[in-house]
Amino acid sequence: MRGPRVWLWRWRRNPLRRRADVVEGWVVLGVWLLTVLAGSLAGDMVARSLSHGLAHQRAGRHPAVAHLVAKAPRVSAAHRNPLPGERVWAEVRWTAADGSARTGRVRVAPGSAAGTRATVWTDRRGHLVADPVTPGQAALRAAFLGGLAGAATALVPFGAGLLLRVHLERRRLTAWDTEWARLGPQWGRRV
């Protein structure tokens, strides 16, 4: 049975307080502070870096109008009947920013006729790239990966503190066993 929980008992004056209790109290406090600080800083740095990188990526991608070179297939290679919202690969042609004609493959609606307009995204050199992420998607990714990085970073000092507390507990139990071996036999005598 345990008695009532007393806060900050390791730092209060008490004749039963051992040096190991004070050390453990400072270790617990330091580990919690380091865990919160390291996790917060790492998470913030990763989220800012990712957000900045995605904004830079968005700024470097430009939409261009492309036209289908030939009629798009009615079905994809994976399915006989097109599913709602399914897209198929088709070849398109567009004019790059430097005026040169480019061709590439993009996903379009099944059965689209030749000459159908499609919006493609290009980089500064006019090469096809994936659609840029929206600001909302970028914020969500940055928050998620920042939180994940913060939690992973916080596990390092937390795990180190846990191992240190286990080591201190073993030392304390070894000292207690040594003391008990010295004083235990005296309790067995009858007065």
C-alpha cells in the first residue's frame, strides 16, 4: 500500500532522504526539460525547413496548356472498365517558356479526343513535373513531419534519462543489499 503522493519529495528536508534521491530528482527534472526543449526545437526546425522547401518548389513550377497528340485510351492497362475519376496515360504536346515544342506523357480522362486541352506543370527548363502541393497540403505535411521529428528527437534524451534512472535504481538497491547484509543479522538476535 502506498501513502499519499507528495510532490517534490526528493528536494524536501527529510532525515530519510538519501543523496541518490536528490540526484534522481535533478536527473528527472533535467531529462524532462531537455526532452521538451529538444523535441520542440527539432520539430520546429523540420516544419519550417519543409514548409520553406515546399514553398520554393511551388514557386518553381508553372502551369502550361498542352494538347493531346492522339486519342486517349478508353481503359487503363489495370482495369477493363474505367472507374469513376480514373485517369489514363496519354501523350501531350506543349510549348515551353523558351518557345520550343515539347512532348510528354500525362494522365488524362479516358477516351479524351486528340487536341483536347490538358494543364501540365513544368519547371523553369520546361520539363514536366508533378503538380505542386497546395499551401494547405504543405502546412499539413510540415506539421505532421515536424511533429514526428520532434517526437523522435525527444525520445533520445527521454531514453537516456530512463537508462540513467535504471542505473541509479540498481546502484541504490545494491547499496541497500550491502547495508542489509551488514545490519540484517543483528535483527535475528534475541535481547
